[in-house]
Amino acid sequence: MELVHSGKVRDVYADGDDLILVASDRVSVYDVVLPTPVPDKGKILTQLSLWWFEQLGDIIPNHVLSATDVPEEWAGRAIRCRRLTMLPVEWIARGYLTGLGLKEYQKDGTVSGIALPAGLTEASRLPEPIFTPTTKATEGHDEFITYDDVVRQIGEDTAARLKDVTLEIYKRGAAIAAERGIIIADTKLEFGRAADGTLMLGDEVLTPDSSRFWPADQWRPGRPQHSLDKQFVRDWSSTLDWDRTPPGPEIPQDVVDATRARYIEVYERLTGRRWTS
């Protein structure tokens, strides 16, 4: 097989007409890959994505061909996928105000051109989920764009269809998670086109790397939330004297252990399955 792309977390190999998507244990914050892996992280991301793909399959097709027809050394962390031409947009849905969305709101009262009510605070629940796309930067950081920007890039029909799909996936996922005592504050999705033009959901879906998960019984607007996702590593890194450029800092063992425990907790609570590795 040929390595065709190595991303911050995933490596992509070509195998005939298919792709093999391999999730590593690497951790990235602020677009910098840190030198310390988190054991089992890649497997948890893969297995949780597969579970979500099953829950969401009636909304839009996805790129999964097989979770088992992969090289043995990557068992559990790899997926055999269709080749997609990925769209140049990060498709983000937000139900709560946090992260970069909060910073944008504090600056001018909007996120991605959407005006929000005055007086919202960190972790406020929004009146309804909103679509807040960003660029998909190959270098530097993603930047907020508006829905009209997306229309100009990919056309009105595709933009409208995938905006609706993004919000539907978020709402479905949030409802399922709520039944299990978890808030999905926001999530990032990626879509592409198959060779026949079919729009498909790709990459990962509703994982602790692509979403913010909060325990519902600990949700308190107006302050940072207890996170069951990568935000825990971001928060740790923000306490360091580090300019967010490579090389990144080593992650202490206690932070590695706590991060792994959070990923396992959210996997087990969402799927109802015990994590074994």
C-alpha cells in the first residue's frame, strides 16, 4: 500500500481503488502535533466513529466499506473507505457557545455572520443549533466564513443540502447523547463526493477530537465546563509558556492518563459498551 497522506492524527493509504484510514494515538492542539501519544486514542476514535456512522446512516451515506478488511497491525484503528473528493469546508454545528465561537461572539455578537442574542455567556445554550462553517486550512488556522461564502465555493444546492445535513447530524447526535447524560456542545464534520458524485460523510464523526462533550449534570453556564474531549489537553497546554509553534511540549503522564480516561468514559457512556484493549 502507498501512503498518500499523513495528517495530524490520521494516515491515509491507497489500497487499489480503496483507501485505508488509520487513526494514530497522536494528539494535536492549535494545529501542532505533540510528541506524546495517548494510548488507545486512535482505536477509540475509530470505534466511536463506526458506532456513530451506524446511528446516522439514514441521514446521509458515509465512506465506510469495512471495519475488518484492514491489515492486522491496524486492527481496531483502521477503516477501509471509499475514495472521496473532499469539499474545502469544515462543516460545524454549535448548540452551545464556547471555544472560538464564544470569542467571535464576544467580539461582535455574531458567529459566522449569524447574529446571536445579547447577554450570552460561556457555555450558554443557543436558542437553536447554528451552522458556523470555517475554512479548511492546509497551513495556519481555520477561519470563520459565512454560509454565503460556502455557496460561492461549492454552489447553492450542495451548500444548502450539507448545511441541513450538518444540523440534522448534530441534532440527532445531541439527542442520543442527552439520553446518556452527555451534552454535545458542538461538532465538526467533513463531506466529500464519491466517484459517481454522491455526497458522503467522511473522516470521523462525533468523536472527542471533533466535538465537545460535557457531562450534563455538571453543566453550569458562565464558566469553563468539565470536558470529556480534547479540550482537556488544550486547557493544559494553555498553562504553559509555549508560543503554539512546533515543536510542541511533552505531555505529562498524569495528563496522558486523564485524557485517556475521558476518551474511554465518553465512548462507554455513548455506546453502552465496555472499552477493552
